[in-house]
Amino acid sequence: MSFSDLPISIDPPFTVLIPTFNEQENIPELLRRLVEALPVDGRSPAPQLLFVDDSTDRTPDLLREAAAAAGCPLSITVLHRDVPEGGLGGAVVAGMRQAVGEWVVVMDADLQHPPALLPELVEAGRRQQADLVVASRYAVGGSRDGLAGGYRTAVSGASTLLTKGLFARELRGVSDPMSGFFAIRRSAVNPSELRPLGYKILLELAVRSRIRKVAEVPYTFGERYAGTSKSTVREGMRFLRHLLTLRLSTPAGRALAFGLIGLSGVLPNLGLLHLLVRAGMHYLPAEVVANQGALLWNLTLLESTLFRDRRHRHWASRIGRFWLLGNADLLLRIPLLALLVSGLGMQVIAATALTLIASFAVRFLVAERMIYVPRRAAPSSVVAGIGAQPVPVPAASVE
Ligand SMILES: Nc1nc2c(ncn2[C@@H]2O[C@H](COP(=O)(O)OP(=O)(O)OP(=O)(O)O)[C@@H](O)[C@H]2O)c(=O)[nH]1
Ligand SMILES: [Mg+2]
């Protein structure tokens, strides 16, 4: 990785982070509008313009020339990555590590995001003591005219709904989670916790950072000024994967997925039991065997989805432990099943379903009452500060 930076001011009030990938046609106009939007009066330090560039065209040269030009009023840092790790999302994380301002505003280089809005975004964050300010196409007064065609508009609207539905709590107050134009307080972000996948970096930041308050500023999403779009169908698939990964990154999300997978095991359990009993097997050993089928079903699903990235232990150890855990409840269910069927004369499948419900209830009660006991209210509780550790500030960037 090599980067060059030229006039850098001490303690700039905010950093404008612009990821660039082959945007040479847009750079002159972008810089012109940035200079216009960010008047430098000499009294307050200039904002830092930080370009994280993965281009193969002349974009970095144009930026460096502008930075070196006599009379350039802005502080320009160009971080050119020879290895464009993580694409756009990776570029924003790399920029977060280099940013020096109290606020970091992320924006595109193609002028779909009006530079004129930059000061207002930071001002709104300071005024409202927010940690995140989203430039929103959906807030009152905003518009998304720049989205090319009905198809892009529909895809964007559906993605917004899906994302809001999946992350209702984390995205409270964010009407435009797909926005690529936002300001974030740097102390709320710990770059080493970020695992972006694709384009939707705001979603990643909103979920994995310490955001206590969100503000929004409406804006009109413009059309690409020049050059070509880098967003593709593949990018869309990556976005779906990102949604799933993020959702499963919280314990609540994993517990829900685990519960649903466990619930789905009822089907092979009862199905297998039905077949074995019909084939003439006694219902008690038949249920022991059917339980093995359900365990295999659950294990396969868990290993291929939820715990796919956690298969570190030897396979025999994983299967052994899972098998013990999954058969422990037979100690309760088999005597109960015998009581219901032989004692009370219940039908086998219905009785087995009942034992599965009873086992679920017992496990839930044990977990709730004996393992995950709620904290007792303290007489006077003090909530500690929940801000993230400040990100280390690089002393200076060098070529
Ligand atoms: N550093 C870096 N920047 C990227 C990469 N991919 C895209 N960008 C930049 O990210 C910003 C957004 O990309 P766009 O192609 O405009 O994506 P989009 O806005 O969703 O698509 P359009 O609406 O068609 O413009 C632009 O400034 C791109 O130059 C990448 O892999 N690395
Ligand atoms: Mg764009």
C-alpha cells in the first residue's frame, strides 16, 4: 500500500472520506465543488479531504496534482491501495483508520452526493449531539431522482424495507439505510470491529458501532456526473450475504436461527417415527432412532449455515458433543412418552409431539430461571459510558 499526502493541517475539524475507483472524469468537477462548499477562511483549520483510491486510471494522479498545486486551499490526502482489499467497504474502513477529524463524512466521488451539504451534515451532528447523521433521500424534503430507471428505484426501495425489517432496533431513526452519504463521529467507530461486505457500509457502521443518537438531513440524490457505475447484480447478491452475516452476528439473531433450525427437526423426527412404527417397530425404540434422524438433520443444517465459520474443533468432537446434548432430553421424553401412550392410551405421534413441546418448555424454563437469570435492580445504578475506544490517530501519512 502506498499513499501520498500533501498539505495536512493540524487537528482538522472534520474529514471527508471519498472512496474512488476509476473516477478520472469526475475529479476536476468534484474538487471544484468541494472547494466551493468548504470555504477555508484561514481562522479555522481546513477539513481533511481523504481519498481512498483503488483506481487503475489517472484518478490518483489527478488528485495528487491538485494537492500539490500552488494555492490549493484544501488539505488533500490520497491513500492509493495497490491491493484493493474489501472493495468499497474495505476502502472506507482503511479511510476510517487514517481519518483525523472528530467527524468523518463518507461520500461518493461521482457527484450523486452534493458536496454543498457537507457542512450541514457535520453541523447537524454537533447541534443535535448525534453520533451519526444520514443524508437521506427518504426524509421529508429529500428525493431519489438520480436513481436510473424504475428497476433501480424498485430494487432500492425493496432493499430499504428488507434492511429496516431485519434491523429495526439498530436502524431506528434511519429512513435511508442504503445511503452512501453520511457523517459519523469517529470516536463511535472501532475500525477493527468492522467486517464490511460490498457497498452498504452505512449498514455495517450502524450495526457494529456505538451509535446512541441518529440525525438525518434530507437531500436530493443526483445523477452520476460522468464515468460508469460500479454497482452490479453481483454486488446485490453480496448485499444479501452481508445482511445475513450481520443479522447472525448478534446473539439474539443466532438464538432465533438456532431455535428455528431446532424447530424444523420436529418434521424428520415425527416422519421417521411414523415410518418405523408402521414397519412394526415398538414406539419407544422407534422414537430413540427417530431422534437420531432429527439430530442428523439439525447438525447438517447448523454446520452448513449458522456455525459454518465455527467448525474449528475436530469433526468427531463436534458430533460427539452434539449427539450427547441432543440425546439428553430422551431421559425425560422416553418415560413421558411411555406414560402418555401405555398409561393414558394416547396416539403415538400426538404423544411424541407433546413430549417435544414439554422438552422445549423445560429447556426454556431452565435457561430462563437457572442460567440466564435477570439482573436484580440495584438501589441506584450508574450507567457507565458506552463510547468506543478512540481510534489511534496517525501522526502523519507518508508516501
Ligand atoms: N476505493 C474504492 N472505491 C470504490 C470501489 N467501488 C466503487 N467505489 C467508489 O464508491 C462510490 C460509489 O460507487 P458507484 O459506482 O457510484 O455506485 P452507486 O452510486 O451505487 O452506483 P450509481 O448509482 O450507478 O452511480 C464511487 O465514488 C466509486 O468510485 C472500490 O472497489 N474501491
Ligand atoms: Mg454512484
